Amino acid sequence: MTPARSMGAVASGSTGAVTLIRGAELVAAPWKNGGGITREVAAFPADAALDTFVWRVSVADVAQAGPFSPFVGIDRTLVLLSGAGMLLDEAQCDDTVKTHALTRPLDIARFNGEAQIDARLVDGATRDFNLMVRRESAQGELEVWRAAQHEAQHEAQHAAEHERTLSADVVLLYCAKGPLAVTLANAHAQWLQTGDALRIDTPNALPCNMEGTGALLAISIRYAA
């Protein structure tokens, strides 16, 4: 897993550690089936193997068409980051095919890891964001947050409009398109470039603001009781 820098707890709001993960430091590794390259952003437990993680967040480079590796017991969410995209053909029980189209940046596909998926590339290599959660141990939610640069006289108004509240066992904020400034409670803003991420442990009603012209992927993980 990539080296990361702990920023400690924020000055106000309820949270554990906040860790900055730089995209430039992520380590490339081959896919489970050898058909591409993956870069792990974060996982639990730390350094867990592909058959033992509770959750895993990664970025994958897809250079060729082909079947996805099966991940039994895993709920999967894919988001297109760059490239012309993919068409994911999912075989159904009645011998029909359901196609998940990832053809525009930040398009989302959700499916079970047990599903038989064949990927077709629209026009060359793509990069995608991958959230995997072991459903018996946790639940994961992914949202796309978009930000827009605003004029100074409207800053207060738009800050209120773009404030969110974070509550989960773990939250990851991945910068899909930057730069973006993320402010937690009343701490100093943290600038994220494309590919950077913040991991926030045990946020409880933690205020979060973002500024810039890009987009964040906000992932909330909640462990099963």
C-alpha cells in the first residue's frame, strides 16, 4: 500500500485521524487475472490480500477487453475516470445480458462481484475507480460531488450550499478531477490534485466543504454490527 501522511484530528467536529494519500505515490500491481494494472488507494485491514479485505479502494488501467475476475461476496462499484470508456456485459440468469455503460467521465456501474462480466472498450484504454466491499462485513456508498469556482462576493453563499456532513466508520474523498480544496470543520483547507485522496476515520457529523472546479468521489464505509 502507498505511503500516507497522517494529518491528525481536525480542530473541531468529531473524527479520528485524517490521512492524506498522494496519487503520485500509489504503487502499480497486476490485476488478479493479469489483464491490467491496479493501484491500491486504501484498504481494510491494511495490506489485506484480495481474498481477505473488508473493503478496498483502487484505481485501474484497462488496456484490453476481457472478462472480470470473480470476487465472491463482494459488492462492486466502478466509476469511469478517463478514456472513452467501457461497456460491461453482465450475464443474467435467463440467458439475457445487462450492459452497464461507462462512456462519460464519472459514469457509475454497480454489480455483484460474483457476476459474470465481460468488458468491451469503446475506443482504447481507460482508467476507472473501483470500490469493493465485503457485504457480510460492511456497506459502502459512493457519491459524486462536483464543485465550481465562484466569485469572491458569493463565497459565503456558495460555501453554505457546498457544505456536507460526514458520518460513517470511514470516509474516503478521492479527487477525480482537481485541483480541489477540502476543508474539514475549521481546519486549514487541504488542496487535492487529481488522484489524491483523504481518508477520514470515524467522522461523526463532521462538516466538510469543497472549493474548486473539479469533482470528488465520496465513499462512506459502515461496518456491520
